Amino acid sequence: MSSPKGEKVNNANNNAVKEVKKDKKVSSVSEDFNIAFANTWKSYVKQLNEDNRFKLIDIFCLFLVIIAAVQCTFMITIWDNFPFNAFLSGFIICVGQFVLLISLRLQLAESFAGISKNRAFGEFILASLILHFICLHFIN
């Protein structure tokens, strides 16, 4: 016959073992994440040091994110959407140009070997012109 006190001790021991296993699993996942992040960061820094165009693209992407955030903050602050077409056009052009820049950055990387760098840049310019043309006409 087992006593309730003995069952409580066994349950407490089982819970403690489960907690230790859970902590090991969490620390393992945390270590894996840290290793993956460190490898990604090293690769990113290596890519930036090899080609200055990537630095320029990244800075321009950061600028576009800041401009989009400023536009959203302004619209939230004034609580008015009177020039809604202008806001929408400005925000869409920031997001669209960001996407086009990331696409150009991916195509300029050495791992993307299907398209020449000049063709990728030409496609980027053409797509940017189309994006700006559409956004300008959307403003009215």
C-alpha cells in the first residue's frame, strides 16, 4: 500500500526531472539559435566587405523603412486621412521600392547565378520606373 505522502514525493521527483529535461531542451534550442545567428551575421558581414553595393542597398532599404514609418506615424498623429491617395501612394512606393531593392540585392549575390548583374540592374531600373509612374498617377 502506498501512502499519499510517497506519491507526492514521486510526483515531485517526476516534475523535477521533467523541468530539467525541459531546461536542457530550451538551452539546446537557444544554443542552436545563437549558432545560427552568429553564422548568418558572419556571412552578412563577409558579403558587405566584399561588395560596397550591398552597403548602399542596405542603407537605402533602411531609409525606405524609416520614411514609411514616418508617414504612418504622421497619419496616426493627425487623425485625418484627407490626402489618403497621397499617403497610400507614398507608403506603397516605399514598400514597393524596398521589395525591388531586396530583389536586386538577391540577384547581385554570387549564389544567384542565372542572371547577369547588368541585366538585374536593368530590370530593377525598369521596374522602379513603372512603380513610380503608377504611384504618381494614383495620387491624382
